[in-house]
Amino acid sequence: MKKCSLLFTLLLLVLGTAHAEGGRQSRLETEHYSVSITVHCAEGNVTCDNVTYEGTSKRSGSAIKLNGTTWHTECADGSPCRFLGYRFANGNVHYRVHQDGLLEVVRGESDVLVSETGQWHY
């Protein structure tokens, strides 16, 4: 019976840890947008393919929710190097949220729809 109790306690501990690690959130505030970034990967992962972008226009109130990834430079061996920020796509519109607080929304290759710098809130 003690083994079952110990196993149950360990299972609860693991599930609680997984839930706590499943949603580190930060917010970027620019002049015209509020963007929440939630990283759904365990603390300590270098890269994450499960990041959520929730952006709201301060002018119109319109909102969008996207899934994306972390964004890094690539080392000579192909592994991820320096962290740059986060990348998301909605069709041919690409959202980039830079580590330094720059929000860029680009349609196609070069049609810049948004380019604003803001303040991170952790």
C-alpha cells in the first residue's frame, strides 16, 4: 500500500510540475499593440515549437491568436545559437517579436505592415 501511495504522490508532483512549466508568459506593449507571448515548453529548453501569440490592437480592439516558435541564429554546426525572439505566421503574413522589443508584421517578403518598438513586461 505504501508503494501505491508513493507512486500516486510522485504522479501528482510530476503532473503539477508539467502544468506549472506549461505556460511562461510575457507581454510586449507598443504604442498601438499589446502582445502576450506564452511559451509552452519546459524551462531550460533552448528552442520551443509551441509558443502562443495573442495580439490586440489598441486602436480597434481587434485581436489575433497564433501559434509559432522561438527564433534563434544558427551556429556553424546547425544548432541554435543566440536567441532572437519569436516567429509566427498567418498565411503569408509573418509576425516577428524580437527580444529587444521590436514587433514586426510583414506580408510576403517585404511589405511591412507594422514596425513598432515596445516595452517587455515579465
